Amino acid sequence: MQIGGAFEFPFGLVKLVQALHGSMTPDGLYAGLAAGVVMNIDGQCIYHCGDTGLFGDMKLIGEMHKVDYLLVPIGGNYTMDISDAAQAVKMIQPRCAIPMHYNTFEIIKADPQVFQSRLAELGYQAIILAPGDSLE
């Protein structure tokens, strides 16, 4: 698959969308284009932004796909921070946002409660999942 391409798997439709992020392996080799993924599974639309910074076409992705669950990075430095992630939520307008890509090491420390509170002020729901948690 490639950016813009979609494929119907037995479990649902998967479409690759752009993400703004470098893609170099630890040994310095090129690892391909960064991507996010939009999945339609059992009547639910899930947009996993991937490692990405904020970009204007997120609004278009939200217009083209009625997103139920948005997985959005909040850690900053390598990806969006909480402020940019809140802006992404406003652009995409999902039913629910799930923060990701934070607190795995010091440089991307972020408080998901701050993100959740910011979204509540904007009228959006956020669900914080701990490592190993799931959502059905």
C-alpha cells in the first residue's frame, strides 16, 4: 500500500494517509514514507495519525471520513504536543480522541489529563488508555 491507497481486508477497509515525520532507522537508513491510517471496521471509523506533526489536510481527512476514534500523539518534540493535538481534534471532529505517543521517555513527557481537560473545554471527549488497556 501507499499514501492515498486503500485496500479491503477481511476485517475492514484500510486507507493510508499522509503523516509529517522523518523516517530513518537507528542505523541511518531510509525507512519509507511516514503514514497515518484510516480504518473502517464493523461500522466504526478509526484514524491513527501515526507519528506526525499537525498539518492542514487533517481537516480534509475529517471531512472525508466521519471519524469515531482518533488516536493522536501528544508528546511533542518528535510529534504534536497537547496544543497542536487539540487543534487536530478541532479539525477532524472525531467522536472521541485517544492520546498516544507520550511518556515513553523524558523528552516526550506529557500529561494526558491536561489533554483531556483541554478537549472537554472544546466540547470533545478524550479517553486515556494505560499501556495494555483496550477499548471495545
